[in-house]
Amino acid sequence: MRKLALVLLASFFLTGVALAQLPGGKIFFGYSYANAALAANSNTNLNGWNGSLEGKIFPYVGIVADIGGYYGSQTVNVPIPVSASGSVYTVMFGPQVSFSVGKVTPFAHGLFGVGHASASSQAFSNSDTSFATALGGGFDYKLIPAVAWRFQGDYLQTRFFSSTQDNFRFSTGIVLHF
């Protein structure tokens, strides 16, 4: 799991180096909640973090690199009820459109990439990697000239363990403009 986290962080920061040539952008990092499946046909509440890096390519359009990590536990019947702990990681990229209206900057994005889920207990251990999609948006509220606070909601779809999971993700945190 540590190797996966290091790969995710390296991807995030290397994307940042590539986006450094662009005329401006934003860095976001904060708390994230996801309602997601750690086991087939059973959703649970996961808490974690979400971060993104946006580089503007046009005044209203940017390219976003988004990573997230979510952690939690749930009861799984295998064949008796067992408490399992697990995690979900996502790495996604895609376009984001935004515009400013006073102190508020609403945005919408379509992100595509990969997700990795793992769940384990004393009775079992299982993990899977799949395609991931996040469609959503939110708004940034300007606090001071280069700092804003973000509220973001996404429909997060994954395809772990040969089935499709339709999840919800909410993120909030600090945004730095450069």
C-alpha cells in the first residue's frame, strides 16, 4: 500500500512539473468523503483526502490532475459477518471549465483515470485496480487574493471486482492560485 501511495504522489508532483510551463493555475488539497463499495453490492462511508493540480490552457479551460485516498471499514458476509477495513485510491486527469463571478469561481470537470481498492480482515484479503471516472464540479470562494476555499461534489464511478460501482465524493479544502 505504501508503494501505491508513493506512485500516486510521484504522479501528482511530476504532473505539476509538466504544468509549470502553463500561464497559471491552482493547487487544491483537503478533506474528502466518499460513499463507496469495499465489497460487492455494499457501500460504506470512507474518509480521506483529495488533491488536484490545475494548469490553465485557455482563460476558462484548464487541465486537472486529481488524486485521492479514502479509508474505512464495513461488515462483510463471507459466509459469516466479518469486519473488514479497506482503502480506495484514485488518480485521474481531465478538463475543467471555470469562470469568476466576484468572490466565487464555479467549475465543472470530467476526470478519467484509474482507481485501486483493497479490503482485508482476518478471514480474507482482496484488491483490484480498475478504470475510474469522476464527473462533477463545485465552487471556490476567494478568501484573499491568492487563496480560496473549495466545495466540490463528484459522481465517482469505478469498476472493481468485475462490477460497476456508482459512488459519491465530496471534497473541501484550501486552494492556492499561482
